[in-house]
Amino acid sequence: MRQRRPLSNSGLVPFLILFLASSLLYGLLWLVDYGTWDHNPLVLWTGPAAYDVLVNFAEVTIGVLGAAITVVAILVELASTRYTARVTELFVRDRTNAAVMGFFVVTSVVVLWVEMSLGEEGQPKAMMLTATVLQTTSLLILLPYFTYVFDFLSPTRVIERIQQAGSGCVRGLSGRTQVQREAIEEARTGVILSLEQLGDIALNS
């Protein structure tokens, strides 16, 4: 059976391509405007002009990431309705999905708090740089993450996960010298549930 590529492998290349393309375009625009590398981008990103831009960061971040989370939730619900309700459970338990969604939430909260912390007393450079990095990273991983979600919700992947869950129930009993009846019944229930879900997918396909 073909093994699933984790996001760290399948999503890293698109992320790097998008990052390099954005960096290259920004570098070209920098040369056009300044014609030299004497200026430090970090100084500009934490200067007074960047303060005005950062004020709108929270609105943009929450809007974009909120829309992304909504789209993913709709896709999961459609797949769950189309195939089996197990899709939602598999999606929630997947570590990659949990990590990305958690990162989106943390980014939105931090950017919101940074915006609320801006004042006239000075420029909080660490906060401004952190908000910029989080915002940039969130935008860059959107496309690779959507690719991951589409692959995750494909019928083949869903079937593979259900098969692995059923096999895991049986493997949990292997290697034991003594197996309690409750463990056997639990494994039996898990296998039957997996078979029923595979049957539902076959009927709905």
C-alpha cells in the first residue's frame, strides 16, 4: 500500500518555492526603488511607516485565515456527508491538520494582541517583526496546506486510514500472552466499525 507523504515532505517544496519567489520579487523591487543594499529591511519594517501598516494586520490576518479555516471546514463536511462520518474524526485526529489550524489560531491571536499593544511611546520592534513573520508564514503555507487537505480527503486516502484503523485494532492484541475479553470485544467492535464504514464508502461511490 502506498504510504502517505507527510506535510513536512509534500508541502515543504511548494512552501520554499513560494518563499523564494516572494523573496526574489521583493529583492527586485528593492533594487528598483533603492538601487543598493545599504538599507536594512528590518529597519524599514520596524520604522514609523510600518506602524501604520501593522495597525491593519489583525483585520487582514483574521479575515484571510478565517476564510481558510471556513473553506477547510466546508470541504471536510462535504467529504463526511459524501463518504462516511469517520472523515471528520480522522481529520480532527490528524496531527498535521491540528498543527496548522493551531498555528493559524495562534497567529491571529498574537497579531491581534500586538496591534492592541501599539502605542505612541515607541516602536515595539520585537512585536512588529514577530507579527510580520507569523503573517508571512501563514500566507505562504495556505497553498501547501490546501493541497494537503485535498489529498487527505481523497477517497483513496480515506480508505487507507480506515483500513489502518481496523488493522490497528487487531495489531493491538498481537504479542500479548494474555488478552482480556474486554480487549477482544473492543478490537472486534473497531474492526466491524471499519468494515461498515468501508461498506458505506463503497455504496456511496
